[in-house]
Amino acid sequence: MSEILNLQKFVWTESDFEQMNWRESRVYAFAFLPKRTEFLLDIDYILQRIYQPENADSQRFLVAAATLVFENVSDLRIELEPNDEIEIINIERSAHRKSKNSELINRKTEWKWIIKTNQGDIGFRAVGYKQHFKGMPILGQEQALDLDLRGGFSFSRVNEVN
């Protein structure tokens, strides 16, 4: 049985990077939109892991479906050999420099990003990201949501409120 819990804000950005942890977040789909220079991932984000020391088999997870959108993306490299579900191990941010079109996009800094997964790595440069939650988080015993429960695959940004 799953419980639905409230989410404090529906859009997180690179200013939240230090507080975020994508470990074991399931990736359902990804896309690159060249005209918008965006790289999108449809993921289940684990907001919290609840451990019960007295019963190790009864871990619970607070999970929400989300669209992770990296902005002003360049130098995209995808090196994956998927033979199972793709889960994020970590997202690393390093090597900042002045963005190539800073005057046009009004963003001064771009970063080198590496999304490490259990099936390989995705690397690129981007000025930042927005992670849009598609609904309230659900408390359950699985680290990922059932496809019907999460509404299938989607890159929706229906809750884009800053």
C-alpha cells in the first residue's frame, strides 16, 4: 500500500544541487531537443529512504515522478550499453567556465556535467537544470513507481512554477 505525501516545491534547480541526490533514480526515457538545446530525462526521484533498523526488509521510499531538464546543452556524449533498467548512480558537476552565449541567454556560467548510471555515462556542458515534479511523492516499498501510478512515460512540465 502506498501513501501520497506533500511536496514543498515542484521545481528544483541547480541552486538546489548540493541538497539533491539522484542515487538509484530510475531513468525511463531521455531526449535531446536541439532547437531548445535541452537534454531531458524522465525519472523517478527518491526524495527519502526510510530505514527501520528493527526490520531491515521493510525499507520504504518516498518517490516522485519528475522531468529533469538540462538547459543550454552542448557537447552531449551518451555512452550507454543498456541491458536492464537504467538507474542513476550520481550526477557530477565540475569545470565551470563562461557560457558560450552568455549575453543571449543571460546566464554567465556553464558546467561540465556527468550523469553516471549503472549502464554507462552521459556527459555534456550545460548552464543548469530544472527538475519538474509531475505529482506528489508516494511512500512505498519500491525505489521506483509502477508505470500506471506514475502516468507512463512523459517529459511534462505541468508544474512549472518558480
